[in-house]
Amino acid sequence: MIFTVGKTEIYEPYLRDDPEAAKLGRGNDHAGNYYSGGSVWKTREAAQAYLDLTNIQKEFSVYGVLADWETQTEAEPGKEWHRLLVTSKLVKLT
């Protein structure tokens, strides 16, 4: 499992209401526009550190993503996160 951050008011109902909730990977989005893939972190701690550093932890939370860091992500140049290459299941963390 790897990790992402999402706007809590959007992700919580999405995860509650859709058993197939997923983080979008690289490719075309639902409107047919190119999307470079969602941002993901290797560890929960790294994702939380990003929230703390950017001071957005009141609006965003950390969620799990069922994907492999080594084979299903790609580094984002100059950033601490990677881009998700394949659409992958989201997981609510406890």
C-alpha cells in the first residue's frame, strides 16, 4: 500500500458511498482530458508530513492506495511525491 492526500469533505463520502472508490492514474479522466496521475507518497508518514508542511491538514487527510510504489508510480521531478500510473483502489485508514 502507498498513500495519497485528499480533500476530506470529498473523499469521506466517496469512500463511504462507493465500494469501488479509486485514485485516478495516468491517462484520460472521466471528461476525456489527459491527467498525469494522482500524487502519491511511499509512506503514510511522508504523506502526513506533506500535509503538516503545507498546513492543509484541516482540509485534507491521508488515505491508502492499493498500488505498488516501485512499478505503478513515477517520480515527479522536483517534488517529494510520485505520480500514480494506474487507477487504484482507495482505502480509508484508521
